[in-house]
Amino acid sequence: MISEKLHKGLLLIAEPSIIGDLSFNRSVILLADHNSEGSVGFILNKPLKYTVNDLVPDVEANFKIYNGGPVEQDNLYFIHNIPDLIPDSIEISNGIYWGGDFEQAKKQINNGNIRKENIRFFLGYTGWAASQLEDELEVNSWIIAENVYQNKIIGKSTTDFWKEKIRELGGDYMLWSNSPENPMLN
């Protein structure tokens, strides 16, 4: 856990107390942008049943699509670690980039130059209005963590990512790492 000022590139780990919220329960979010106007992030550990080929038939790859968050879920977003292959990308931090020339991305995927370890697709994103994220931090909705994986986070397995991050916190969080997703059903 860190106490420094919020900035893009950090991870937001949902506190175990967020129960019943389908979007954010047990979420790990990459903070893609943070400024005085608000914040944007992508949920890293909520895969959907779709692949990129299901949504964009001319992409010849079966890369999973993730639920990026509850905002604009009819739009496809992507992060990647290959700005040399996808021009017009915006650096988030640590060699992680957001968006860019989608036509070029499709071409590079179809040519086999981009693998699933290089790119992650999301339907929607997570957004906060000005100071909303700070307010949520004050009521302990999120735990802030450095992204120790840097640009390799794109290929990071998502199966137990939230549990791994909670275990790393130790102490009282260890109990939560082994609890069922909805303790009321236990």
C-alpha cells in the first residue's frame, strides 16, 4: 500500500468490503489517466465470454475481451506494450500504452506481430468525475498499489489476480483472500 498522490499507472484494488457490486467486487483496475477533471481506468481481471474476433470479425485472433468497467460498454478500448507497432498511442506509464491506430493494430495482429501478451481489449472503462476517486479512497473503497509488473501486466493471468494482490497485503487481508466471492452464500 502506498500513500503518495494518485497518478496514472497505479493499480486500484477493490477493498473486500465491496460486495454485491458486479462491476467492482474483487476488481483490480489499472489507472489509465488521472487529472483535475477526473480519472479513467480499466478493470484487468474480469474476462468476458467474447474474443476480439467475435466483435471485430476481420481480426484473425481469439484474444479475450475484458469488462473494462461500466462506462461506454458498447465501445472497444485497448492497452498495449508495443507503441512501435501501433502509432498514435498514449503512454500510461512504465511502457504501457492506451489506444492508437486501430487499423494498424488489426493489421499487425493479423500479420502475427502482436500476441496476447502485447495487447488487452476491453468493453467499456471505469470513470470517476473530479475528486470522486479521492472521495472513494477516503471511505476505503480502494487500496492503491504500485504496478510492479510494469508493461508485463498486459499478459498477466487474471484467474486469481485480486486474491494474489490481497494476499500480498497480509494481515487481516489474508482472511479475505480465501473467502468465497459472496460470503452470504457460504
